[in-house]
Amino acid sequence: PNRTMLVYSTRGNFTTADSNLGFITGVFTTPTLLTFERGGTSTTRTNVRFEVVEWSQESGVTVTSGLSTVNTSAGSGIDFAHGATVTTDNTFLYSQSRHEDNGLEQCSMRVAFDSTNITADRYDTTNTYTSHVAWQLIMFPADICQKKTPVTGSNTTTAIDTTVSTIDIDKTIVWSTNNTNGQGTSMGR
């Protein structure tokens, strides 16, 4: 479905040894069938909540999606062509990943895109692990999008104000992502 987006989240009750099984990819296998898959088998269930959003043909929104495998160290990033004609100013990337290996280094994926490729990399830049990335590029008409990249520094507060053009709050979605780096003994996933 080229005007349909799948948004989902997962929750599982796993031990530290198999927490990678809480990560799931979801894709449309037909216009009426969704397939969700995790990186291995377990007797513990993983709960999935999902929403399907479909824009009208008149909206001008297009969605390109795919499922790609990253099975190298991905330290410098692995590029794969997305095959879409996109303008980065009015296109957003939504991605989820599942992992066949357990651990923060293996499961911490960063995914970005440009006009021709999607780039995936992970925290561990040395070892080889297998991950699968379900991605969707959602392109909106240029006149309805605003993209900002505010940054918090080490000495700033937890809240950041950034200005936007006048918008109708009832018809607006705020889409935010983040990434982090550094070392520590406990990091939420």
C-alpha cells in the first residue's frame, strides 16, 4: 500500500539473556495482511500494538517501505537503496528493527536516509551481528512539512523550545527521534 503507514510498538517480559526477542519488525505482506516477526523463538510472548494510517489519494502523501538485513559490524554504516524518489525536506523515515543476537551493542541501531539510500549502523562497530530493519519513507507535500534539529548540550535543561511556522495543532503530528552515545551501566532501550 503506497499511501499506508504501519506504526507499532512491542513489549515483552524477557530476561537479560534474551531481551533481543522483544524487538519485532512489522510489514505488509499483502494489502490486507500484516506480518510481525522477532529474531528468535521463545515460550515468552511479545505483545504488539499497532496502528495503520492511510492517507487519501488527494493528500499527496506517498509511502515506500521495505525490509533490509544488516549482517556486518555496520560500524561505518551499511547503505541500501530505497528505490523511491524523495525530497529529504518533506520525507520522514520510520523504522523498527529485530535482532538475532542479544545485547545493547547489537540492538542499538541507528537508521537514517538521503535521497537515494537508507543507512543503518549500530553501536558495536567491530563484531558481526544480524539485524533486520523494517523501514518506511513517508513523503508529504512540501508545503505542509517543517523539519528541525534542536540539540541539547551537556549543560542544558531537559526541555528545548524551538520555533515553527504557524500550525493548526488539531491537524498536526510531532514526530521526534533521538539517539545517544557514551558509556554507562544502565541504559533504557
